[in-house]
Amino acid sequence: MFIYSDILETITSEDMLLGLLAHEVAHLELRHYERQSQHSSEELQKTLTLIGAGIAAALAGADADATTALWLGGLANQAENTLTYSRNQEQEADRRGRQYLIAAGLSPEGMNDLFQAFFKRALGRPKLEFLSTHPSPDTRLSDSFSTDTKETIISYKEPSDFEYFRATLLAYRAGLEERPYTYLDQQIQDINAKNFAKGLFSYLIQSPDRSIMFLERLNKHNRFTDYLKALSFTAGGKKDKSIEVIEQQLDIAPNDVIFSMLLAQLDNLQPQEVKADYLYEKRLFWRASIQYFQATGNIPMALNYRVMLDFSQGKDKTAQLLIKKYQADAKKSDKDKIKRTELFFNLVKEAEEKEDIK
């Protein structure tokens, strides 16, 4: 599942984001993409039949208007049926997604807020719902109000890092704008998240000193801001200040994967394997390990972590060929680790074949 940064211009709260995710997960659980593919194939067969009838009519000497009517009728039939089917699926995903939110103990109001935002953006545009793959925003909004919402008296939510997540995506998006800093001013209300986004954009355009300038304006700090500050100090040649920021975070959370891997890379230390629940955390460990073993001249082990990184990115054949080449050159103490990597690859491939995943 991919989320494009453009939609974060519309989504301004975590509940709205959860509403979007619930909707998309519903599409997956209801197998809409597979059903859409099958439906499209069936509609194509109908269309080809009508076009074929048009060709037959032309060969039989029918007038041009009748022949054209058959061809256009086939195309129009496919378009209308496909669009209607798609709109029905969207509405089905809206309703199922709302059920997910309620079952998870989350407020479904975020989905209503999302449709309200879509409604505002659609104002002034032609309201030809039958020409769209999605129901019109006002249709979806009215449908959302007809569904029971979660009953609650007072809901309190712990503050989250959503503002910084949104600011991160908008900082990358800002690179497409003529006036990126003005764009961030317009899109982000929270002053700390705004300065963080400007700092990130500055870092991305290789201006680490300017990034630090924006980060120094923050009156609140978190893992997002401190990680960016450490990267900016490093890029600006201020390694000692970067390490100071990292160690402050590790004093609070010694097993933090992100900051411990960054420290290992800066100090050229062998990264200690820590519990990583997410793939991005594992990739941080693999990259830090690649750097360490390259620096120490242990090429087989550097390649071992390189093929793990490649395998995680879908480069299966390259990884499996490479592991056989460097396995023979590995030290005896490293051969078991490399063997475990190969075994892991084989287990994944076996599971994929069993589930018919290609």
C-alpha cells in the first residue's frame, strides 16, 4: 500500500489518516482488485462481441450509422458498467472501513472528516458522478452520516507524532513547488512541525547549516527532530555534536534501533543486533553492518548483509547467486551466519511458492 504525499495536503489529522487506511485495507480484504480485474475481463469480452457484431454488419453491407452504433455501444457499455462497478466497490470499502475503525476502538469520525475535506475540494467542479470511478464526495458524505458511529462521552487521545509524519511527507513534496518554504508555511499550522519540515527540506537540498537554524527554533523535541539534527550536524562536519544528540536519545532508550545504528556508523563500530520489529529497522542494521565490515576488510560478511538488503527489496536471484560466490571465501567463524542467511532465503521462497506468490 502506498500513500502519495499530495493527499497529506487534505489529511490534517491522524483520525483522517486512519479513515483512509481503513478504507484501503477494506479494498484488500474484500479482494476488490482481483474482482475488478475479473470484472474488466468479462466486460471486455462483451465489448469485443459488440465490436465483432459491428464488423460483421459492415461486411454484410449494413449502413454506416448502424455499424458505428454497435461499435460505440460496445465501448459505452464497457465504460458505464466498469465505472458503476468501481463506485459500488468504493462505497462498500467506505462502509467496511468504518466497521474496522469501530471494532478497533477508534473514532470513525475521521472518515467523515476525510469526506468533508474531499467535498470542499470538489466544490465548483462538475458533479457528473456517472463519469467517475468514485462516488461524488457529497454522496459519500451523506452515506457516512447514515451509519452509526462509535458511542462515547469523552474521548481522550494521547498526543501522537502524526504532525511530524505529515510534515515529513510535505517536506519531500515541497521540492516540487516554486516557493517550497512558502508552501510549507501554508500547509502546516503547528509551529514546531513547520520548522521541522523546513529543516528537513533544507537537509534534503544539502543545506545542513540552514537545517540546524530551523531546528534551533523548536521549543519541543522528539525522535523526529533529534534524528534530523544528528544527520544535519553530521552533514555539516560536526560529528561531535551529532554524537551528543544521539547519546542523549540512547540514555533514554538504550535499545533504540534508529539511534544505535546511526552511532555505529558514525563511530565505525560493529552494530549490535537488537530486536527489530519492522523491515526499515532491519535495513538500518544491515546498512550499518555493510559499512563496518567493508571498513574492516571482511568482504564476505559485508556481502552477506548486502544480499539481505537486496533480498528484502525483491532482488531474489541476484542475492541467491551472490551468496554462493562469497560463501566459500568466508572465515570459518562466519560460515554459519552465511548459512543461516541462505536457509532464510530458501524458507521465504518455499513459502511464496506454497502460497503461489510470484
